[in-house]
Amino acid sequence: MPRVPSDGEDVSSIRVSLARSGGTSRPCVRLPDDDALDGRVESGACDALGVSAGDVIRVAIDREEYHARVAADSNGRLLRGAYDNRRLAREAGEGTNRLVEWLDANGREPGDSVVLDVVVPGELYGLRIPGERTLYDANRGPRSSLADIARDLDG
């Protein structure tokens, strides 16, 4: 499995804002609209994030891989949480929210920013504190047909 650095030429890095969404006080990661990516990409070439509301993606945080469902509100796409498996990400009421844990541990609040790394568009993204560097295991997930079968079995 290839390892790629967050500052490598194959990874696009985008500074994203933390916000509050809905009635919760928990912070979430606001994803930029694909049209608004120009000027926000710090490194690499990124035309689009490759995700839509409802997609479940893999998110690497502190070298651990989690799953997150892309949500949407009136202001656009966002990540409200990162969970240990796809089922928990889809249900988002059970399990430990690793995104909130990580933001709390790093003293990040709405209004602050983090860096979103596009490792494998549409599949794997990384989150890190600005100025920090990390390595990602850039493995691709199963082909969509296999992922659909697994999703059906998973419930």
C-alpha cells in the first residue's frame, strides 16, 4: 500500500473552516463548493472534491482511518462526524464521533480552520492542523459494485 505525504504532489490540500450546523453545538467541517476551490487549494491540483451529500467517505485523522457521511445544509456540504465504520457513519447517532474528539483535543472551534487533504478523490481524505505534516496510506477502496454489495450486507 503506497504511503503519500500530505505535502506530496499527489495530494491536494485545501484550507477549510469549522462551523456549527443545525441546532448542535458541536463543530463540523465545512467543505467548499467545487466552484469555490480556486484560490483555496494550497498545494496540488484540485478541480473538485468528488463528493456529494449522502456519500460515505474515508477520512484519515492522526494516521487512523474513519468513515464520514457527507451532509448538506443551506450553506453547502459538510462533515459532522467521523466514525469507526461505514454503518456508524451512516447512522451518525451511535458510536464515538472521532472528528469531534480530534477537534476538542486540538482546541479547534467553529471559526477556526483545518486542512483537508484530497488523497484519493471521491474515496479518501485527510484532516490535519495547518502547518502539520502527515503520511497517508493511499489505498483505494473496493470497486463500487463490491462496495454496494458490502453496504447491502452491512444493513
